[in-house]
Amino acid sequence: MKLPICHPLMLLAAALVLSGCGNNQGSSSQTNNVSTGAEPAPAGNYLDALANSRDRAVKVIDTAALTQAVQMFNATEGRFPKDLDELVTNKLIAEVPVTPRGKKLDYNPATGEVKLVDE
């Protein structure tokens, strides 16, 4: 049976929705105003963590797809592309993907290796 391929952002959104569906046994509609001394985590930490997980997902998916396109180019042309734009020209990818902030694509035309590196 062939399973559908899901976009990583859809998987991330589903995980976030499901993580909010915890077991709330014993909870009531009234709020408890007793202070425990612990402050809730700032929203910035959550948003940073979310952005970082998205960046990691993009790193894995984009480099894997680019590596596959480079290998397909090599199989049909008998050589590695001079640059990633040649993959677009040969219609193996629609466009060179946008990298996460602070990262850039490093392509080695001698080996066909694609990496995501720090800028």
C-alpha cells in the first residue's frame, strides 16, 4: 500500500495540535489563583524553538531533494551540474530553495555533494 507523502510543516502542525490535547482529568472551568512562584515560559522561547525545529526540518528535506536532483542530472548528463541553477534549467527542480536564516547552500560540482552550512 502506497502511503501519501506529507509536507514537513503539515507534520509539525499536526504534532503541535496533538500535543495540546493532553489528559485534563480533574480540571474544572474555574481557575486556580494560587501562585506557585513559577512564571510561565516566555512566548519568545516557544517561538524560537518552533523556528529552530522548522530550520532543522528544512535542512534535511531541502538537501535530500537537491542531492536527489543532482544524482538524476548526473545519470542523464553523465556529469554533475556546474551549479544548482543548472538543475532549474534542466527542470529537475522548480527553483533553488531558500535557506533558513544564517545558512547557505554549499555545492561541490566535483563530487555533487550539497550541504547546508553557516554563513
